[in-house]
Amino acid sequence: MIKENFLTKTLTKSVLSRRSFLKWSAALGGTAALAGGINYGLKAVQAAAEDAGTTGKWVMAACWHNCGGRCANQAYVVDGVVTKQKTDDTHPDSPDYPQQRGCARGKSQRHQVFGADRLKYPMKRANWQPGTGGDRSLRGKDTWVRISWDEALTLVANETKRIVQSYGNKAILNSNRLLNAYGGGVPTWGQISCGAWPEPNALMAGNLSGANDRLDYRNTKLLVLWGSNPIWSSGGDPTYNYLQAKKAGAKIIVVTPQYNETAQGLADEWIPVRPSTDAALLIGMAYYMITNNLQDQDFLDKYTIGFDSTHLPAGVYYKDNFRDYVLGTYDGVPKTPEWAAEICGTNPDTIRKFAMEIATTKPMIFSSSWAPGRTALGSQMCQAFLTVGWMTGNFGISGGGVVNIGHAGASYGGASLVTGGGTGVKGIANQFGSYSIAHNDLTRKDVFCIVWDEQWDAVLNGGFMLPGYGKQTVDIHMIWNIGDGSGGNNMNQCPDITKGIKAFRKVEFVVSNDIVLSSKSKYADIVLPVTTPWEKEGGGLASMGGGEALLFYSQVTEPLYEAKDENWINRELAKKLDLDPEVIDPISLKQQAFNSLAGSKVIKADASGYEPLLTITEDDIAKWGVTGKPQAGRISLVDFQAQGVYQVPRAPGDKFTYINGKAFRDDPIKNPVKTASGKLEIYCQALSDQIKLYGWTTLPPIPQYNRPLQGVEDTYTDWEKKIKGPYPLQLLTTHYPRRSHSVFDNILQLRRAFPQEMWINTLDAEERGIKTGDTVLITSRWGKVLRPAYVTDRILPGVVDLGEGAWVQMDEATGIDLAGATNTLSGTTPTDCGVQPWNTNNAQVEKWNGEQLQPDYTWPQRIPIKEA
Ligand SMILES: Nc1nc2c(c(=O)[nH]1)N[C@H]1C(S)=C(S)[C@@H](COP(=O)(O)OP(=O)(O)OC[C@H]3O[C@@H](n4cnc5c(=O)[nH]c(N)nc54)[C@H](O)[C@@H]3O)O[C@H]1N2
Ligand SMILES: Nc1nc2c(c(=O)[nH]1)N[C@H]1C(S)=C(S)[C@@H](COP(=O)(O)OP(=O)(O)OC[C@H]3O[C@@H](n4cnc5c(=O)[nH]c(N)nc54)[C@H](O)[C@@H]3O)O[C@H]1N2
Ligand SMILES: [Mo]
């Protein structure tokens, strides 16, 4: 499949001039053996290096992707190439003082950095023309032409100038530091990750929905992990920390639509629930608690508002309280476990037993991940979850907690014990501002940005909705996918890839920087190859272990091929755009790394404050070749660099032990929660107002279950009579161990270890004549994908699951994505405060009678093919 590719030329022209490559080339029998890439087999390179008697060295290396872990990743470097990897062995492992161990992805990093499919040169699309874009329909299927950096940057600068002069900065979608200085581009935003959680966390709980210290988890009797799968999706130590709680006697319950790896490997009990129906399950539990008087009424009375008619905020109609909604006092619908079961699918007896258990086991940790909030009307899940948790009174106490935890899972909980300093580089603001994923102030006047669900419609049709300000128009002519670091992959990771491809093919110019031809780059006109953190001068710092440890990673190898760092790209583009390069790129990477080191702080032994982490001498400064002042700290810079990790020693009961919300629990008058009322708000007017202000959906101030768009009800044409519709299944898109989002999906070893398969229940499979391994067609209202099936009883009937992040491989003739990128199936229906409801979707699955898919580890890699 792979014809002549750039790689052959790479090795003969530029890279082979380097000493080490010459050596391997000789050892491997000349360039022919290398035609498959320098990772033609890293094993071969390794063998060659060993044969040649070369000795390498271990260095601490970066693992920079968005999985939530920042684990210790060490690389064995032989002449600039990494031949093997290992993880944290900087100190012996123990539960109190754990190693920061990496996963299969981190340990595959060398296959990414040295992969045959690395972007090697600046390239332009063969049929691209400045001014018009040439034949734009060829984006994504054109051939590529290698060009020089000077040509590439001149073309990018000229197109940017032309588009800004012709249409203004609002004609550019996305921005970065450099473009911000040139007037900016229209930013995109959304609650892509934490779902609906930030607003309920802020407005109901005053952001006191965090976790206790990991060591305190050992004091709990019951740990509920709602919508969580840390074994797959909490990189680093969280699962290990949960395991310590279990060893200390905690019972663990997992509540998810699938019997996931965590339910299997860690939990004592699994409680199944249909996706997007958690609010119903929780309200059914509340009914059992209330009717059996199991709620912690003293806690509710003292610390919360809105639970019953006598504890409502002033002016609120007495009927609008949670208790009466649950009992059905005024609407005539008691929210019994049977009522809940019809929606959420959980057995009513299980609901009762579960409610009894959480209400009567103290202390208990009631913890949810973000996944159940990444749903349509997701806030109602968050409202119900916090409320039912608070009904048990497990707040602000040792061994307890009502917790929403992101992808870090159980870790430190409190403020970081050791932190890196700043780089010294000041940000350059975009004139269009942006909403962030967190709780936003919608009265700001300086914002013009597009929610991710509406970006492709905005490009195609010119319209989108700006929260707080209503319908807006925009006329986009260019997509700016040059990021300052991992800039995101808007083509692959945003809703509706089919529409995304049309949008990319509409504009006059698309530019991208990247390390591989990821989906956003494949559909670009010009791609700029960037260095990975393994190739960057000076190295850098990463916070690990929930802020208990700091990692220093070194430069592993010289920049590969013609890859350049983002700072250099910004600087050179600045010159061509008549901007001052010193403003754009004021501090060298090495100086930036040094500044962060010098500013690193560690908590004092008595926990009274922070002190400098590093002792730095004149000699160090001279060796680094940077400017700086000597300073005294806890350990020497040289030791830190050699060790790669500084971790604060911990032991149960130490001075750093953190209990979330303790001050409020101890004295609610003196230490009110940062909410409108100063209490935990079961009735939260601010939340309801905020959701309404965003403009997409509405929810009442108290937790209720309301029917979401594309929820379980919409799998039926008639929900009352239970007549199934054209999309009779619910589709989950979980975070999958093969990848960090789209990153690593190109690694063949990971493809082989974790196949991109669709989970389907045995009953649903039998009905369709599907067996494990069969190719199936998955269809949603938004698109179609092909994938092999995994038939299992580990997922609820009526639910299917596909891991998110596979690199879309659109078959243009049929419109079917062969790779199974879940965003071919996810639609553009923003909800709540700008949430992308990934886990609320309907699908149909059928056996595919066409050609069966070959395993994707046998597919050709995305290596740019030279123009014919
Ligand atoms: N390997 C890997 N790890 C990752 C990432 C990755 O891409 N790969 N990404 C990282 C990032 S950025 C994030 S945000 C986190 C996400 O981490 P989480 O928010 O925890 O999301 P998931 O891991 O997708 O889902 C966790 C579990 O929730 C269940 N679930 C899904 N929908 C629902 C629902 O409606 N109700 C209930 N009760 N359960 C539901 C799923 O079946 C799954 O078992 O993962 C991080 N970790
Ligand atoms: N259907 C569905 N979609 C989802 C989700 C879901 O659950 N379901 N989850 C959502 C979540 S939680 C998140 S956080 C988002 C993540 O969405 P994104 O942040 O958009 O996804 P990534 O794949 O991490 O994008 C990283 C990009 O940076 C590039 N890159 C990697 N290393 C470097 C580097 O060193 N320098 C530069 N310049 N580029 C680099 C990669 O090639 C890739 O294109 O996805 C969301 N999308
Ligand atoms: Mo995320």
C-alpha cells in the first residue's frame, strides 16, 4: 500500500548525514533496510546499537498527553534514539510513598516519537493554491509536496495577511499566541471534558465537592465510584490508592452501564444503570431514604437549603422543594424505585438495597467521575448526585465525602505540596476573549467565541449562538490549527466529523502544526512539523501524584528531521507578519525551563507555608547558560535533574492530611460555603438561572429527572407503549486505554493490544445474528462507522460502547468511517452550560455483510505519499 514515501528521502538526504544514523544504517545493511522507517523495528536499531558496542543512558522523559496521569517515564537513549523504556524506579514502592508508574501508552511513547509516520518536513497539499485554496474538495485525499520552512512560513503569513485584510480577524477560526498578537481569531470552547459538573460544583457546593486526601480514603467503610473506570481512565496512582482503601476494609461499589475493568478488578459490587438516567436512579434512592426516614436530617437542616418546605430560600414557593417533588406530593407522581427503574433499568430491589446501604454506612465516600455529566441535561445528574450524597451527611469528615472527581481519581485532594514555578513568559490576549470550560461570567462584554457543537455549522452557514447574547453571524475563511503545544484535534475530537470535513473543505485556507498527520492535519493545506517534548531544549516540569510529586524531564534527543518547536515557528511567522519576534518569543526554551525550576516550591515540614525546592549555584547557572540568581532550597538542582522526581514523603496522620470541607462542617457560620446562601444548595436558583442564560436548555433549581434529547426514551418511537424506534440502542463513548483521546491511535502495538471494538450485549447481538469479531455497521442520526463486535454480558442490554478517539478513516464513496471515530456518531446538540453530551446518543447496529474489516494494526500507516 505504502508507495514511495518521504521517509526514503529523509534518510538519504538529511538525516543520514548525522553520525548516529550512519552508524545504524551501516549496521542494518544500508538504506534499504531503513526504508520502512527508523522504527522499522526499534528492536533492529537496538540490536544494531548493542552490536556496535554503543552504550546508552537512562533519562527522565516527558509523557505530555491529556490522560490525567503525569507518570515517570524513563527512556534509554543510544545515540539519540530510545531503544527501551521503563517507569518509576527512583525509590522503592509503598502505599504511603508510591512510585509514579506509567501505562502501556507512556511506555509506547518511543514508537510515537520515532515512528515512521512522524511529520518530517513542512508540506503543502499538491493541488492547493494560495488565494482560493485550489480544489478544496481534495482536502484529506490530496497528495503532499515537501517544501522548505521558508516557503511554508511565507505562504502561511501571506494567506493570513490576505484573509485578515480582506475579511478581518473574525474570518479566522481558532488562534494561538502569535495570531493573538496579529489581531486574534475566533476561539472555540465548550465543556468538552468535565461535562455539566463545573456549574453545579460551583453554584451548589461552592466548589467544595472535592476529595479528601488519598491517605484518608483508608478510613472509609464504603466507597461508591459512580460512572467511573479509573483502571482505564485515571492515569497514575488513583487505582492503587483505591486499592489501599479496599485493603483497609472498604467495600467498593461501581455504578455504570457496563461491568468495566474497575467493577471487575476492584469492586465488590456492580450496580448497572442506563446511560444518562442517573438522575432517575438517584431520585428513586432518595424516595426510599425519605419514606424510611433514613436521611441525615440534622445535617440537611444545618448545612443545606432546599431539601424540604421549611428550608427554602426566602421568597421561594413552598411547594418547590426537593422532598415534595420526590414524594410526588403536588404532581401526583411519587418517584418510587419502580418509577426510577422504568427509566434507568436498575432493579427496584437493588435501588432500595443500595439506598439503604449508602444511608446507613458511615463514613462513606460518594464519588462520581465526569462521564455521567457528559450527558444531555447532565446538570440534573450532578444536582441529584450532590443532593443524595448530602442526604447521607458524609461531608467534611474523615473517611467521608460527596465528591466529583475528574480524571485524576483519588490522589492528594488538597493544594499541591510541591509545585513548579512559572516560565516567565507573559500571555498575549486574544481580542475575542473566550469562555472556558469552567464556570463562566456571561455578563462579560469582550467575548466572541463558538461552542464546539456549532463550529462547523458556523463555518458552513455563518450562524451560531453566543451564550448571553443570542444568535450571531460569522464568515469564516480560514482554519488556524497552529497551537502552542498540543493544540487539540478539532477534526477528530469534536462532534460531527462528517460536517467537520465539509467545513474544512469550504474555507480558503487550513494550516496545522503537528507531530503526526492527525485528523486535523490530514485535512489541512499546509502542515508544519513540530518537535515533541522529547526534542525540546531545556526539558521541563510536570506535576504528578495529585501534587505530591514534581517531575523534571530532560531533553531526550535532538529535533528529528526538520521538526521545529512552536516558539521558533511563532517567532519566524512574527517576522513575516511584521510583528516584533522578541514580543512573541521573548524567552528561550532553556531559560523558560530554568525559570520554572528556580520558582519551584515545596511545602514546609510543619505545613506552615512553602519554601524553595531547589538549591541553585553560580556554577549551575553557568552550566545551563542562562541568567538567574543562586538560591538555597531543599535539594540541589543537580540531584533533582539526576533523580528526575521529587516526591513529598507521606504517612497516615501527617501534617498534610486534607479533609475537604472540614472548616464548614466544623463551623458553618464562621466558614460559609461560597454559594449565594453560604450553605450547600439543594435548591439552587443560581444554577437554574445560569443554565437558562446559556440559552440551550433549561432545568429547575432542584434536582429532577427530565427527559433528555436522544436519551433512553428516544430509542423508542413510543416510550409509553415501549415500541422501539430506528435507533433502539444507547451509545456510550468511553475513554479507552489504547489512546489518550486521538493521541497514540497510530501506535500499532497499542492497536493490537486494545482493538477498536464495539461492546454489545449478548441479547442484542443474538437478535441481530452478531458474533464476537463480526464486522458491524453502527449508525446514529449523525453518521455511520464499521467496527468488529465484542459480544458480552458485561454491558447492559440496549447499550453499546465504543472507545472515543480513533483516527477517522472516512470512506468517501459510502460516507462510512472505517476506523470507528466516535465523533462520526456524536451529534451537535449542546446542552446545559455548553456541554457536549458524548454519553447521550442513540444508535442502531447491524451485521455487515460486505467485506469484513481487517484488524487495524495491519492497516497502512498515515505516512504522506509523495506526489505522483
Ligand atoms: N486511557 C485513557 N485515559 C483517559 C483519557 C483517555 O483518552 N484515555 N482521557 C482523560 C480525560 S481528558 C478525561 S476527561 C477522563 C474521563 O474519565 P471519565 O469521566 O471517568 O470517563 P470514562 O472513562 O469515559 O467513563 C467512566 C465510566 O463511566 C461510565 N459511564 C458513561 N456514561 C455514563 C452515565 O451516563 N452514567 C453512569 N453512571 N456511568 C456512565 C462508562 O461506562 C465508564 O465505565 O479520562 C482521562 N483518562
Ligand atoms: N465522542 C467523544 N468525543 C470526545 C470525548 C468523548 O468522551 N466522546 N471526550 C472529550 C474529552 S474529555 C476531551 S478532553 C477531548 C480531547 O480533545 P483534544 O484535546 O482535541 O484531543 P487530543 O487527541 O488530545 O489532541 C491532541 C492533538 O495534539 C497533537 N499533538 C500531540 N503532541 C503534540 C505536541 O507535542 N505538539 C503539538 N503541537 N501537537 C501535538 C496530536 O496529534 C493531536 O492532534 O476530546 C473530547 N472528545
Ligand atoms: Mo477530558
